Amino acid sequence: MKTAVTLSTTQHRLSLFIAIIALAFVLRGPLTGVGPLLQNIQSQLGLSGFSAGLLTTVPLLTFGLFSIFIPRLAGRLGSEQMVFFAIWILTLGLLLRCGGGLFPLYIGTALLSCAIAVGNVLIPSMVKRYFPMKIGLVTAIYALAMNVGGAAGSGLSAPIAQLNQWGWRGALLVWVIPALLSMLIWWLPFKVANATAKAELPTHRVSGNLWLNPLAWQITLFMGFQSFLFYSTVSWLPQIVAKAGVSASECGKWLGMMQLVMISANLLIPIYAAKIKQQHWMGAMCGIVLLIAIFLLISPWRSCYFPAVLLLGLGISSAFCLSMMFFNLRSNNMTEGVLLSGMAQTCGYLLAAIGPVLMGALHDMLNSWMPSLWLMVIAALIITFAGWKAGQDHKLSDFEK
């Protein structure tokens, strides 16, 4: 017999809000911190370029392959319970990643990526369930915390590696501290949810097969090609602008400014999207901004590249936040939101894993970035069309066969 946990609804929601923000902070940093340390990891472990590249590809493949199973697992365990156990797996993965040679490095990376995928899929639907009147605000703060954590990972990893005797291992182990803190904060929501009888948990009917639903596919394409552009940009933008004589340090400064633009979009887009009935023009504008940015990169004028980087940050971050909002705004209940999130993120991260590899292969074959840039144009056009359609005032049930 489960012991009841006496906690008011307001207290429970406050504890859950704090827990969501704590989790959001550790959903990006453990991954973005690898890039600046990749050369050190490669030299110390004697990795080939392919083996080193897998460290950035494995998380994306894991997100794509594991996300599809998360809704079913959450239905059996409960969302709060699954998130709590996922943080345990995240901590184990962080420790294992730094514990030895090549095999623990990959296994640890795969484990922590599975844990991060749980947060990616379940948190948007939990926001819908517990904060139905504050979806925009909570999503904005959640996205901001993710971005701050990601920026901390990419910006602090190299300096921390230089200041400690364990090098890159010490820099990556630092993320165990916020993971443990997040685990402690999640204990109360986990305890409250675990004390709730299964019969008391809400059950909802799902509107048909999402994989046959046109609206679900519109949201999936919008989310997927946003991820495609983001990871392709992060991977190859320095080399693309280097062709015009932009130094690595100057490009680094540009990417730092890009992060500031992304933070601004993360704060404003969800709040505004929640206040209006239709977001079709917002979805289309994300694609149009990205098209302008890519055409500026295609142009022969070096002065166009810095504005292009800023516009890329604005378009990509706006599309990401709007995707998170669509999971809630277009679903009828938490169950549908979780399934939609799982579907969109499965396809999205598989596209994200393909993007950098495909762009690199095109460059190797043709010795030019121009075909890759035109591939980005096609992705931006799909975002424009899918964003316009997904942003119209419909629910998934409106397309039920």
C-alpha cells in the first residue's frame, strides 16, 4: 500500500517547476562540452577522425532511435518516475564516459544520451499537464535554461580542462554535480507521483495513428529540418566562412553572438506563441529568416556573413521553441503530446545525424560548399511550408480518419 504524500497542488507545481528547470540545465551541457575538448580526447586516446566524429554522432542517433520508445515506457512507469530514473542513468553515463578507454567512452555517451532523450520528449507534455495556463512562460524559461546549460558546456569546458589535473575528464566530470543536484530536486515530484494510485492517473484516448496524421507530419518536418540545420551549422559553419578568410577566433566570436540571439528568441517566441490562436505566420517566418541567412552565406560578400550567422541563430532557435509549443498547442491531452513529441524527435534527430555527414560528403565529392548551402536552402523551404501548415489553428483530432 502506497503512503500518501501530503502536498498542496501549488506546492507540487512549484516543486515540479524548479525540477524541470534544473533538468533543462543538464540536457545540453554534457553534449556541447565535448566539441571544444574533442582534439584533446582524440590525441590522448589515439582516436581516428571517424572515431572522434562518432562522439558527436552517437547522441543524435541515440535520440532518434530511443525517442520512439519513450511514450510507451512513460505510460507504464509514469512521467515523473521515468524522468527521475533517467537522471540516475544520466549520472551513470557521465561517470562511465570519463572512467577509462574507448569502450566506456562510447557506452557512457550512449547512456547519458538516452537519459537526455527522456527529458526532451517528456518535459513539453508535463508542462501542458501541470501548467496549462502558463505554457508559453514555462516553455520559455525551460528553453532558456537549456540554452544557458549548452552555452556553459561549450564555453567553460576548455578552460576547466586546463585548470584541473584530470584534463578533459575533469571538465566532463563537472556535469555530475548539476546532475546530482537535479536528482535531489526531482525526488519530491517523484515521491508525490509514486504515491498516486494508478487508478487516479488520467487516461486519454489518442486521436488515431499519428504516423498517418498530416498535422503530425507537418510538425515533425518542422522540428526535423530545424534540427538538420542546427547541427549542420554547428558542424560546418566555421569551415564555410573560413573560405572567405574568416579566422577561427573571429568565427568563435560570431557564434558567441549567435548564442545571445538564440537566448532572446527562446524567451520571447513561446510567450508570444501561447497568446495567439494561430502561429502560421510565425512558423513561416522562421523559414524565411533562415532562407535570408543562407542566401547571405551564398553571396560573395564577406560583410554579409556576420548578419547571416545572427539570422541563423534567430531562425533556428525560433523554430525550435515553436516546435516545443506545437507539441502542446496541437495535442488534446498529455498522452497525445508525449506521442507527438516522440514521433517528431525520433525523425528530427535522425535527420540531424544525417545532415552533417551529408554536407561533409558533398563537400568532399565536389570540393565546394555551394551544394551543401543549396541543400540548406531546401531544408529552409520545407521549414517555411511545414511551419505555415502546422501553425494553423487545428488539433490532431481534426485530422482523425
